[in-house]
Amino acid sequence: MKLKIGIICYPTVGGSGVIATELGKLLAERGHEIHFISSSIPFRLKKLYPNIFYHQVEINQYSVFHYPPYDIQLASKIAEVVHREKLHIVHAHYAIPHAICALLARQMADYDFKIVTTLHGTDITVLGQDPSLKSAIQYGIEKSDAVTAVSKALVCETQKLITSRKYIHVVYNFVDERIYMNKTSQYLKENFRIDDNEKVIIHVSNFRPVKRVKDVIYTFAKIRDEIPAKLLLVGDGPEMAKIEKIVDQLQLNESVIFLGKQDNLVELYSISDILLLLSEKESFGLVALEAMACGTPVIGTNIGGIPEVIEHGKTGYVCELGNIEQIAKSVIKLLQDQQLYEKFSNESINRAINRFSSEQIVRYYEDIYYQILEMD
Ligand code: GMT
């Protein structure tokens, strides 16, 4: 039986929004009817699908209220859509606020539907540290009909945070293999004035302090002492001014290319030799998987879900958080051994396609939906 599924996510650039949107697209390709409910159209929803619908949540600013009542408006919208469209499932990406809004909508709507909540990390690793939100997170998880998390590490963190016996399925993230593949574009290298003898290091993030972009810069400075190289910095965020200053102090201006927020990353990964992901919190690290699918090995930190994505010594290296010396050595070792590098690059593609196959992962979500609806 084909299902009617509501998807609640943050529509802006960010791993959870990307996964929610890609999941909706793949479920639609499998014949399900998808209803996105969010404050703006998810940025990855570019193509028109006859069975994907979008319902906008109005965020109104009322002069009597200090803050716009987003959560209440979202809950009302979910209740309205569920009732009108007769949805079977609402899939909330984030326990807070989305699972709570879905639960409130279930109370409001005169219609029964099941709730699946996916934990992406920030809801547990950041919001979970705030004692005033802990009981709301616990409530959102316990009252959902099924809960998933994007890595085993995130399941452990969640279990440490809340005292719940709720079973949490590990459902890894995925990429669309039809898009994420190596598409080497020589013209891009020429445009960026990258010489043939130069290696390319890339970092992609939202430049929040947890991403430790300064470690990326210090690592790159060490790499460049040994090997001719350029660093592509993709993204923007609160740490940007600090990073620009460090690049300036280390006199790396000629070697660091600031690209800002970019939508189409495939060609950037494809011209890169290594992706650096040196975060201090990372429940999965979707950019690592994207890079691997394009044949770019990843050097990451031994944090959260990163070691579940990178296979240490096979598709990249997992290094100690903040150990710039060790990280730089690992990169240099790989870049100086062409045979080893090619092996890592091929293994990265194999792992991305086989271990994180989109078809397998979408089927896993589908099985969860059928299970809670008690259907086959
Ligand atoms: O990394 C971020 O700051 C964005 C955040 C989000 O909510 O979109 O990403 C989280 O979810 C992604 C998709 O599941 C994961 O790949 C990221 O590792 C996770 N970020 C953190 O845990 C910090």
C-alpha cells in the first residue's frame, strides 16, 4: 500500500533539511504521497513532482507577543494538513521542536496518525545540554511511535541524556548516488587558479564553533609547508570573521579560497583530494559521505558518528580531536603516496555506495512506517 507521509523539517541549508528533503523525493519516486510542512520550500526541492506537496507555515509577528509563535503555528498547520489529506505518518526531523509540534497536532486533529521522529544531533548534543529542555526532549522521544537516530553514537548520547527505554533505530544518512559521483571539472581548477602540481583540500560546514574551522586552517598551514596545496572553504557562519583573521595572520591569503555558501558541491568535491572534518560534535557528518561518494577520502576526528562514516585506514583516517600534528601527518602521508591514495579514493566510493546505499536506507524508513501502521 502506498502511504501519505508528512515531513516536518527545517527547510534551510543543513544536513537535517537535506536528508529530510532527499528522503521525501526518494519516497515519492517509490510511489508514496509526500507533504512537506515547513516555513519555506525546502531548498533541495527544485524539480516538480506530481506527488510532492508543500504546505507553508505562516510565521506571524503579533505586537502583543514578544516572539512569533512558530511552534503553535506549525502544530496547527500539521493538524490541518493531516486532517484534510488523511496522512498516515508524520515524520518529524528533530525531537525539538518538530516532534513536540507533531504530538500537539495529534491532540488537535480529530484524526489518528503515527509519528516517526529522527534525531539528527543538534537536538541532543546541543539542546539536550540545556536542563530546561530535557523533559521536552524525553517527552518527544517517548511519545513518538518510532524514533530513529543517524548513528550509533547518537543513540548512545541520547540514552545517556534521557532515562528512557524507548528503542531507537539506527538509520544512517545517505546521498543520491545518481548525483553524488566524481565529475572532475578541469575548468573549475583553472578558474580557481589551482596549478596542476597543487593538491586541493576542502572543508564544508556552517562555520559554527563546533566545526573547529580554525583547526582546519592550522592543519592546512602544516600541509602546505610540505606540499603545494590550496584550501577551499565552503560555507559561512559565526566563526567566519575569526577564520579570515587567522588566514591573514598565517599569510595564507594566496592559498585559501573562500567560496561562501554553495549549493552544487559535487564538482567542488570532485576537484578536491581530501576533505577535512575536524568537528568536536558531529552526529554523522553528511559532508563526509558526500565527499566519499565523489571519490574524495576524508580525514576526520574521533567524535560522534564520524568513525562510523570513515573506515579508518581504508577510506580515510580518524584522528584525535585537536591533534593538528597527527591530522596533518595523515593528510601528507596519503597525498604523497599515489597508489595508496587511489585505493582510498576507490574504497570511499565503494563504502558510500554499499554501506550507505540510498535504496537500502529508504526501504528501512519504509519498513518502520509499515511496522508502526501494522501493515506489510
Ligand atoms: O551540522 C550542523 O550544524 C547542522 C545539523 C543539522 O541539524 O542540519 O547537522 C546535523 O544533522 C546532520 C544530518 O543528520 C548530520 O550529518 C550532522 O552531523 C549533524 N550535526 C551535528 O551533530 C553537529
